[in-house]
Amino acid sequence: MARRDFPRRPEPGRSLARVDLSAGGGSFFGRWLRRMAIWGTGVVLLGVLALAGAVFITARSLPSYEGLKSTQTGQTIVVRASDGSEIVTLGPSYGRWIADERIPYVMKQAIVSVEDRRFRDHWGVDPVGIVRSVWVRMQSGRWRQGGSTITQQLARNVFLNNSRTIDRKVREALLAMALENKFTKAQILELYLNKVYFGGGAYGIDSAARKFFGHGGDQLSLAEAAIIAGLVKAPSNYSPTADAAAAIGRAHVVVQTMQDAGALTPAEAAAVDLEGVKLAQEQGQNSARYFTDWVLPQLDLLLPENDQPIEIWTTLDPVAQQAATAAIIANVPKGSQGALVSVDRDGAVLAMVGGTDYVTSNYNRAVNAVRQPGSAWKLFVYLAALEAGYTPDNRVVDEPVTINGWSPRNSGGTFAGPIDVRTAFAYSKNTVAAQLGNEVGFSAVAGMARRFGISTPINTLPSMVLGTSDVRVIDMVRAFAEVQAKGMAIAPYGIRKITSVEGEVLYSHRADAPQQLVPPDVAAGITDLLQTAVSTGTGRAAQIGRPVAGKTGTTSSNKDGWFLGFSSGITTGVWMGRDDARAVPGLQGGTAPARAFAAYMTVATAKRPVEAFQTELKLPQWQLEPNDENMQSNPDDYFYVDPDGKIVDPGAQRRPGPDGPPPGEQGMPVPEGPPAANNEFLNQATGQ
């Protein structure tokens, strides 16, 4: 069939015109551009939607504003003295929260001007700032300006770290936009100014203001605000306490930036006196740290589960602590160490010195070192003797004595012959102490020491009466404080209360139930002896112009020197010696330690009334009328001691309990117990 060469009829809807690939609007390149524009717009829209969704989800997952206020890194512990002054702050310090309306306007202007001038215009991330930062980077060859906004810095401080990674920067930007979505600009700035790090452990403007200027962050002047705002860039480089000149130089830059941003007029900027700002004196590592090292471990017992910022209100008296430090430093022999503990009548520690220099050695000799007390140990010997029936006026004989092959010697090698107990104690006669210890029993002396709070091991060899058992300074001070308290138990303590930063009381000290360690006549008798030792005996150097009772202590070869005593309700103990226990020429309890005691107590008791001691003996009936009937005394007056030297109250067995009276009272039957001895022994004893 012949081929027909005539054009086909065009199909419906199909154009006969050919596409001209060289035409601009319908070219391949044009179509590609259109498609790229469409796809690009779609991708951007999807990206915007994804970003908006991510910001929305992130904002929903953020803590509440109150939750963000309470977040912080690490626990802050502020330790305060008895007058409320700060001794030391441990961990990061956040100060007190300052609400937006109380933050000084100049502080807001300074921080916004120097850290994020467009803070009130962007939505968490500032594209203009990023472009400017990149442009400066291209011009200078290194990063000279940061592109992070205040909101980004807040996100980093609260949620992230300072690692320089792309991942961290992306998360930082996302969190910043979420923060802007959830909170107002005023809230973000309030969070930032209360949380940003200013160096020296200070977080937030209140902590920084207190550290550098000595007052709260709501009282900042323009010059002070400029100094603080300048710290954010490099806290360690511009710290006023480390380099005041660098801090002021940086503050000048802040003031100029504030002028450029329109926050200050040229006249206002010129009037700022940065050189006239008074910086607070930084507290160094002083002797009070011995005290804080003693009290802080007690938190594990008082508040075992707490990890929130707290304030510890202690018993330490700043005036007394300063006097104690000066007394030790002024009197301690060259090459030696010294320690001092002073407690009030209720056991509150007023001062504690654990060494001559905390920075050189933080070893606390006041509570950790164990040393021989020498003749200061005779306190327990004479307490045991007085409890056994001796009085200060009883006659004893200072003469050579040998006990189980041991022959003590007096200082100077002389013997006074017949003297009274008061004189023997005042002049620290070793032979008399040995006789008394042997008579009452060395175990009784050990039990008395344990009863009065000595916590270290005690030997019962005859020589123990001269103080051969090691003791701690704080334990010896406790014993003398209990004598001052007329024989009542005293427990040294250093924490009065613990509060949250908002003032909520988390712990408050409570005194133990009263416990009588020795009868009042024994406490009066030993006080008589201690007062005589200071007025006419070996402790004369401890006199301060008011009644003082105390005792010296010196160990063999002058290795240790002690003085312990009390006056006007304050009990103080001083120890001096070398850490290596080598001899210290001329060191005796009645010399340097007694002088240090007097120097300290003169200051510590200055504002207290003069108190006379109760030394009048009101002897029990069995001593006033020594016949067989009275010697038996009243069983309720007996003092029973367990093997650890603690008082056992026999009357507690006869007191009514929660379930009614004990057996045998009000007609109740008494259960039969085992016989006191077996029948064979009883038959032999009665001749049956």
C-alpha cells in the first residue's frame, strides 16, 4: 500500500508548536532554576516547621521558672560565726536571689551593652551578631567576637558545658530559642544575672557584689556594675581581688561600650569614678579554718541526706578567735606548735586554734593530736580522792614513796613533809599524787577520767597518776569545763543551727539531758584546789585580775606544756610542743602556756561579770558523822560507774515506766531472781 505523505491530524490537547530549547523562559536552565526555587522554598518551609516544632517541644520540656531558679552546680555551704559574719564559703556561692525589679538598672544596662547589645530585639539567636562575628574572624584571622547572645549563655550555663563542638552549639541555639519562647526578656535577664559566673566561686551578681564589694547585689553603683559586667568575658583575668588594675581597665571598656550603645551620655560616662571603688578585703586561710574543719564533717550526722545550699551558724566568737590566735603566736616557743580550745559554760566552742599557721599545716592539734598531759592529769587523781572522802584540808605527807618498784620524784627533788591536800595540789607534788592514786585505786582514777570525757586509751600503771596516758586537748578542756559546771556533764559543740538560704531551720542544737558526774561537794573541793594552784601555786602566770581556777601540766624532758583553767564561765585549754615530740628547752605549763591562757582570757572575759567560785564544802552526812549507820548513806546518793567510766543511775530501775510502776510497788508481785551466791557458799559462810 502506498505511503501517504500528508500531515497527521493533531491529537486533542497536544500543541503543534515545538519547544525552543534556546528560549530563556522555557529553557532547561530556567526550568531547573524554577524547580530549585520551589524545592528550596519547600525545604526551608519544612526546616522552619521542624525548627518550630523542635523549639516548641523543647520549650514544653524545660523546667518551670521556679525550677530554673533553684538549679545550681554543686552544694554551697556558708559557715557563719556567732555574730552572723561569714567565716568561709565552700563550693559555688550563689548569694541571695535578686528579683528583676530589685536589680539595679545600671547593672542591666551594663551587662546588655557589653554582652548582647541586641538582646531586646532577637529571639534567642542573633543572626546579625553571628554575621558580625564571622566578618571579624575573616578580617583578623581569629575569633575576636563571640556570637552568643545572653540567652545562649544562659542555656549553656544551666543545661550544657563549655565544649567547643558543633553539636553543643546547635543544642545551645535550640535551647536559647526555647527559652525565648517560654519566658519573657525580663525573666531571662533575671535568670542570667543571678546565675552567670563572675569568678572566685561567685555565681550571680549578689554573690559577686558581696565577694568584691562587701554588700548585696541590689546596692550596686554604676562603677561597681561596670566592674562586675566586665568579669563575664574572663573572670580569672579581670578579678578585682587578683588584679585590680586589670579589672578597672576592663571596666573602662564597659563604660565606653555603654556610651556607644546609648545607655550613657558622654558626660555620665566621664563622671564614672572606677578608681574610687572600694574593694572588700578578701578573707584568707586563717586559724578559723581549724574550727570549720572540725564542724563540717558533723554534717554527715546532722543532715545526712541534704544536698541543697545551706548556711551553718556556729558558736565561734570572732573576737575570741582573733585573741586566741594572737595569744598562741605571741607565746609559742620557736620551732614549736600550739593549740587552744575555749568553750562557754554550756559547751559552745568560742575559739579553736589547731596550729600556728593553717596554710603551712592544716593538721588540727586541738582535736586530733594525742599528747601526754603531765600534771594536768592530776585533776582526775584528786577528783577520785575527793570522791573517796578526802577534803582540801586533810593532811598528807610529801615524802619518798615506792609503788610496785616505781619511785616518783618531785620537781626540784625536794620533799615538804606533812602538808595539806590543797598545798600538795597547788605545788603539784608527784609523791602525794602517787599515794592518793594508790590508795583510791588506779582503776578508780581511770574511771574518773573516762567519766569526765577522756576518750583515748588509759593505762592503769602507777605512773598513770602523772599523766602518762595520751589525751586530746578538746577532751581535757571538756573535763575542766565539767568541773566549772559544778560536776555536770558538758559536751563541746560548734553548730548552733543549720538553715537553708531562705532561712528555714533544718537543724537546731539541743542540750543533752543533765547528768551529774560527781557530787557537788567534790566539784567544790576540786575548784578550791584549782583556784589555789593559780593564786599561789604553779599556775601564777595565768592570773588575769579576776578569779581563775586551773592546772599546769609538764611532761618529762619538757616535751609538752599545758595549762587548763576557767573563769567567768569560760573554760580554756592551751597545749604547746613539737610535732616530733622532741624536747623544747624551758617549756613548762606554768610558762608559755599559762601566759597564752592569760592573754586570751583577758580578752575573752572582758565583757563578762566577775564570778566568785563555789568552794564551800557542803559535805554529805556520812562524812560529817562517820559512824557505821551514816557510812552506809542513802543508796539514792551513790554514784555507780560502768567499766567505761560512765555513770549508771540505779534509781532508774525504781522509777515508774510507761506500763505502770515497777514490780514490787502497789502490791505487784516481785519475780524471783537467782540467789546472790550458791547454797554451798551460804552454808559455809553461816557455819552450817
